[in-house]
Amino acid sequence: MSNKLNILYHRVSSKTQEDNTSLEYQKDKLTTWCKDKDIPNTLYVCDVDSGANNGRTGIKTITELISQNMIDTIYITKLDRLFRSVLGGAKFINLCVSSGVDIQATDEPISTKSAVEMLQINMLLAIADFERSNISSRTLQGKRSSFNSGKRAHGNIAFGYKKTSEGMVIDEPKADIVAKIFRRYNKSKSLTDVKNYLNRIGALTARSKSFSRKSIYNILKNKVYTGYISYKGKVSPGIHQPIISKRLFTSVNC
């Protein structure tokens, strides 16, 4: 019997994915499959990362084990758990085949054991790549639509606002700090003075830390506080309520 490892690889793009694609679900499926077929020497490898990222930590680990001739078979639930790009997937599968490493899916009738099954793999990789491209296109369209309708297109919510189903709304306690930052800097023109002032009054960032000069600078340069939004270098009026006036923003940044 071979002493080589059998890799049980499972992946999700994020830990918030639905239960039927969760890491635990995949791990249970793979464990049951290998137990039912008396497959020994199993090693669990997982990633929480995009299937389009060819440099995932788990894939790097598997690639290193392949180079050391330590793997017999890689078990996955579905091919798209392994890769979602034709180029990355094809390179990895070719590496496996040339190294004598098999790939076996538990939820799909595919493996690397025959020419017909290899054809199925290549077709599924092409479909996965097409689906990924569509998702990327829809995401981009969604961001453009949000921007055109006056809503935040992407990125984190600016300090001083909070997210609701209607978009950004003012978070009063934090918005008060933002206003203080602008007024204080407009008076002193000193980031250090503003930082010391915020420390004296006990003001904290969204992560409950003291404000740095850099975080203060970023707030002072952010036009969102005057009611504007930005996307890919474009600036447009937003539908959210401003925290400071355009006049104060101009005075601070002149």
C-alpha cells in the first residue's frame, strides 16, 4: 500500500457562504467519501480565498507536496472548489497529471483517470471561468449603477456614517467627531494639534483606537463629508446627508 498522502482539499471564497458550500460541509463530504472507500493517509488542506487566485496558501502547500512526490490523490467535492479559471486550473491539473497525482471529485463524476474525464474537466473549467467573468461583470455594473444613482459604489463606509438599506446615513456621535476635526484643523492648520485635541476629549476611531495623523488627514481629504461620492476618479453629488459644508471643506483644503 502506498504511503503517499491523499489530500482532502476544501475551499470557500468567504466564511459567510451558505451551508451547502461551507468548509465544514465540504470537509464532512470528503471525510465520509474517504472513510467509505477505506482511503488512508488523508491530509486536510483548505483555503478561504477566491478560486480565481492561483496563489492561494493551500494550493501552494499542495504544489510543494507534489514537488516532493508525496501525494497520491487530491479529493475535492467539485472542480470549482479547486480552480475557477481555465488558465490556472489547466496548469495545476497538468502538473498533477505529469506528476502522477490523480484528482477525484466526490459530487461530480470526474477525475483525471481517463481522456474522457479530462475532457469533462476542461469543459467544467471553461464554464467556471465564464461564470466568474459574468459575476465580475455584474459586480462592476452594480457599482456603476450605485454611483449613477448617488449611492456609495464600493469601499468601506466613511467614519461618521453607517450603512442602512437606504444607503449611508449619519452616525451622530461619530459625525460630531468629524465636524470637530474639520473645525479644529481649520483653526490651527495642524494635524498634530487636532490629534492631541482628539486624545484629550477621548475620541476614538471606528476600531476604538486613537486617531493618527494619517487617519485625520484622510478624513480632511474625503469629499464624502460634503455630500459627494467618488468612483474610478469621478466625483458626483450623493444622496446622503453631508456632515460639513463645502465652504468649510474648501477652507480646510486650500
